[in-house]
Amino acid sequence: MSRSMPPLQSLRVFEAAARHLSFKQAAEELHVTPAAVSQQIKALETHLGMVLFHRLTRALELTEAGARMLPRVSEGLAHLAAAVEAVGPASPSRQLTITVPPAFAGRWLVHRLQSFTEAHPDVDLTLGTEASTVDAPDAEDIEADLLPLRNGGADVEVRFGRGAYPGMRTDLVMEVAYVPVCHPALLKGEHPLSQPADLRFHTLLHDDTAMGRSERVSWQDWLRAARVRGVDPGRGPHFSNSSLALEAAMDGLGVVLGLDPMVRRDIDAGRLVRPFDVAIPSRYAYYLVSPETTAERPVIAQFREWLLNER
């Protein structure tokens, strides 16, 4: 005989407490007292016959059993919410929360959003950026990165990564390639950039964005592809994110490897130029990701259609 289901409210309390790793924050979210949360968790543990949390002096930790339960409980609650929404009355104001990588927001998305807001003026749009929307080198970390999306922290994400996201509706937004870019002034002067070997006279700028570092194309990779010798691929200043490195290039400090089409707007405006045609495809691409349980919500489907037409 299968084990009887625990009360739905206890599962809601567990999901909130596990997501926050705090009885107090779960209580605030659910508008109950921390004592009530603690009682619900104890009742659930008694029902299941297992401990779900390690109660430390000033913190909570999920046990192995709790960690296994959390993704499925979150998914189940999302299914229930989607079912209720599907039969509920239409709301005149629709909210859409989007989380994207910082570079994607600043270099590509923000400049295009006006067409979406004009086409859908009833959508209350919230756009946020998170470094965790770039896949970490270790694929095992993906599940942790997807937890905010599973738990309703955002409706959709644009992720820069491999495109393998279990339980998610995943659409390819665009593939990208690394290209050298610099200020137009570097094409002139005492040592004009006319061929890749001329890089030995110029400063190489390095993007040291932490996430996805092992997957990012380096100057060593590019110089090898361009068959250039005599240029030290490690010299030059390093920057903690791509926007800083691109700003340095626009100020004439040197040459940086930027992502096309992320740099295309700056090239069209004359702030940057591509001195050489050699491009190396990225191992990552940009994907639109949303939970399968909510992927066909009208507001999400409308944003998906708009974004994929913009690429």
C-alpha cells in the first residue's frame, strides 16, 4: 500500500522553509508565526518518518531526504498553481519577471524592450540580472542555479550555457562567437592594426568573468585559430566582467574578445570596430528557459514569441 499523502499545507510550509533555509523567513512569506512553521515541519517529519532539516545553532540545513524532496515538491506546487491559474478569471494586469545575464541585459535586451512593452502594455515587466544565469563549469551545479526559477523567483530566465536544463522548456535564442574589437583609432597610428600579427604592438584586454570561465574562449585560443605567433596571450590587464573590458576597449586601452552579436550595437555606433574577421564560436549559447509547468502561460508565451522574433 502506498504511503498516505501528508496535508498540502505542510508541503507548502516545507517548500518555503527549504527554499529560505529559515523558519522565520518562511513564516513571513506564509503570514504565520515561526512556531507554526516549526510545528508543521515536525508534523510532516512524523508523517514521513524521517528528518528533513538539520537544526543547527543559527542555521538550517536540509538533510539528504529533504534535499531529494525539495525539487519535486516545488514542481508539484507549481503544477497546482498553473492548474488554478488556467481556470481562473483573466487579470487586467499581468506580471512577468525575467532574469538574464548582466551582459545580455545591457548589451542586447534593454535596447529592444520598448517594442515588447508597446505591443503588450498590460504586462507589468520586472527585469533583473544574475550572474548565476551563466552556467557554471560543473554541470552538477545547474540544479542549484535553477532553483529560483523552479520556486517562482522568476517566470523566465535567459541563460548563457549548454542548453541542458531538466524539467524546463528551453528555446535557443542565439548562438554567439568571440571576435576581437577595439577603438577605431587603433586602426591608425604608428602601429595600425591591419593583420593579426600586429597585436604584438597592442594591449590585450582580458574578460575574467567568474562564471563559465573554463568555457570562455581565451586570447590563446584566438591567436591559435588565427595562426599568430610571437604574441604573449597572457599579457595585458584583466577585468572582472565583460562590460568593464568592453568599456576599456571603447576608451582605446586595447583589444578585447567580445561576443558577437553583443558588440554589434557598439560597432554600428562607431564606438568599436572589428579589425579582423577571425571568429571563434562560443561553446555556450543564449537560451530562454521556463518551467514546463508554466511555459504556456499567455504572458510567458508572448514574451517567448517576441524574443525569438528579435534574434
